[in-house]
Amino acid sequence: MNARVLRTELKRSVAPWAGAVVLTSALALLYLLDGEWWKGTTAWTAQWTPLALWTRTLLFCLWPLAVGLGALQGLRDHRSKTSELLTTTSRPAWHRAATQAGTMAITLASAFVVLVLVGAVQILANTEYTHLGWLPISLVGALSLVAGAVLGMGAGRALPSALTPPLLTMSAFAFTALMRMSLGRTRTETAEGFPISEPNRVSLLSPEVEEVRHALVTLSAAVHVGQTIWLLGLAATGFALLVAATPRTRLLALTPALAGAAVALLVLPSDPRRMYVLDKDAAELVCDGPVCVSRMHQERLTDLTRHGTKALRLLHGVLGSQAPVSVRENTAVQPEGSTPRWSREDVLFDFDDDIIAAAKGEELTWALIAKGMVPGCVPVGFGGAGGEDIARTVAVGWVLGHLNTMPGQGPPKSRREIDSQARAVWQDLEVLPRAEQLSRINAMRAAAISCEGDALDALTGGAHR
């Protein structure tokens, strides 16, 4: 397709409008809604992989739009009453179909590229870590828009009715919604008895992906391959419907989509832990003495080293040989609902931990001490506050020699309640002999790190019950 044909087709088709609608809808969702895509290390403008995954998440609504707009384009010949006339020309049907499908593919793919570039420009200013591991995620996203539009064009030509575009759009919305809520989910329980919902293999047939919960998580190669096979099958079916002239050939046109789904389900992983996997290159640790962060967050190492070494020195001063010896970013990705795993030797932290993310200046030293004393046993993906926050505040005060309001422990009202109860526990702890204080602190830390027992009960000797 040369430039002249492309310009002509752009003037005659809805392709430019399709690209504009997809791009403006995506940007409106991102910039007008205060969603999770703006928060922490998983923000869509913070790192490359979250950028790719968040833009794929938007396909929940962008993909049905592409299908519906494709169907509208597929009605063009029927609306202009030129279908029979075009069949009498010498130009092959597949050539006309390729011109229309190619134009739509170019505009939608370009819209998706512009969306990614908007985030990429901001990422270049926010991080020093660059890689190409995110590229397959975005390429499959662009392919999904193209495949959906071509499928819609084929369906529009096969079912030339004014109701076809809205019905196809609604059906596509229903498909993505069911994949997100029921058909694509498996309900189960964790080893601790918490009910959770995990994605299953069928959910990967949807163009969207899970919301980004960890910056170091990416999609596995098997997911890319399986989704590509499925989307190529959809695109092939759409193109076959565009050129099919009889009911029999239209029925045969469904074969690529069915075959693509069958092969894709054989390739796609069934275990959620093989769908969303740790990006090992990004998670590789970079260290400055006893303080380590992932390669993804290497630019934060200098500031963290200053506060981390100070936190280790203070902890060693009060705990002696029982003190941790290193500060390390926690790169382990644990399943939702599981109990966190901590170490006595390492202060493990995550930049998205509430107390780490909220810490400013010297508060970062306090936050690292807190993670070394009472790291937190709330199940992964769950929220909670209470006894652990009180024990953490008292523990940090004991190390520093004075009580402070800890950052990131809820809204002001909750912090005031925590501080009030912590002050009472602190006063009771202060009057005890030093040996008894150390014994209770060690018992509290043992309970907090093993996540067996109650840290606050251990600190108060059971008096808080």
C-alpha cells in the first residue's frame, strides 16, 4: 500500500477517528482518574514494565472500542450500496480488504504507540534503569487493538446491520468483564485460610492484564507467545470474513480463531506464578556496603546507604549480636494472601511500604529501624493496622531513646490513637530494668519476624490483651 492509497483510504474511512478515540479515551482515563497507576513504584510513569502493564490494563475498555469501530468501518460498502459493484471489478477482494484493514491497523497501532510514548517521556525523567523487557508486553497490546478492529471489520461486513457495531462493542465489553470477574478467575484459599481469587489460563485470552501490584513483576515469555497466537487467529478470522462472499466461506473463516484459541490454551501457562513472574534482571541487587537495592531502583542507593548504615549502627548498639547486618530491598514476590517472610540478619524493605514511602529525611532512618524491629505480618495484598503499629512505634522509640510519630501509619486520627497507646506502652516499658526491657524487645522481635504470636503482647508481657 503506497502513500497515495493510504491518504485516500484515510479520507474515506473511520480509521483516523478510531485512532483518535482510542488515544483520547486512554489519556482521559489516566489523567482524569486518580487510580493506582499514579502511586508508588508501580506508577505508569515510574518504570518501563509498569508503563507497559498499565497501558495493557486499559485495554479492558479500549479493546471493545476498537472492535466496535472496526465493525463500523466494515459497514462502509453496505452503507454506500457499492458491495455488488465492487465485486464486478478486476481488483481482487483480498486487495481491497488489505487496504482497509491495513489503514485501520496503522492508525490504531500508532495511537497505542503515542500512548506509550507519553509515558515513556516521563519515565526517562524518573529513572535511570532502561531495558527492553517491557517491549513484548506493549507489542502484544498494539496487536490486540489491531486484531480486534480487523475482527470487527469482518463481522461488520458479514452482518451488515446498523446494530452490529453497538452489539459487538457490548459483547466485547462483556467478554473482558467476564474474564476479569468470573470466567477468568479461580477462587481458592491460601495456606493461612484467606480466600483469594487468582487468574486462570482462560483469562490470558483477554487483551487486558492484571493490575500492577509489584514493579518487579512482568509477564512470562509463554504468555507473550500464547497471546500472540490467539490474536493472530482473531485477525485472520476477521480478514477472512472481509473477503468471504458466501455463507460457507464465512463459516470456514471462523477456523483460524478456533484453532488459535486451541493452540494458545496449550501454550499459555496454567499456574498464576508462571504467568506473572519476577523480572530477574531488574531484581538483581546492587550494593554499597551493607545496603542493597534492585537494579531497577539503583538511583536511590546513595540516599538509602546513608540512612541504612545509620539504622544498622543504632540497631547494633541496642541489640548487639542479635542485630541485623544488612539493609536490602525485598525483591521476593509472594502470592496474594500469603504471610510475609522476614529475616533476622537482613532489614528487608519495599519502596512501596507505607512507612518507607512516606518517610522524609531522617524519618527514613526511623522507617528502616522499624522494618528491622517489627516488619509486619499483614498478609500480602491485605490492609490492616493496630497492635503492630503500636509495637513498631515503641520499638523505634526504644532504639532512638525517644518516642516519635512514625510516618505512613494511616490518617492523622489513626496516628494520634496509635501515638496515644504507644505512649502508655512506652511508659510501662521505661520503668522496667534494662535487662527486662531487652528481653521483651527480643521477644517482640522474634514474634514479629516469625509472624507467630503477637508482637505487642510480647512487648507488654501480655498486658495489652
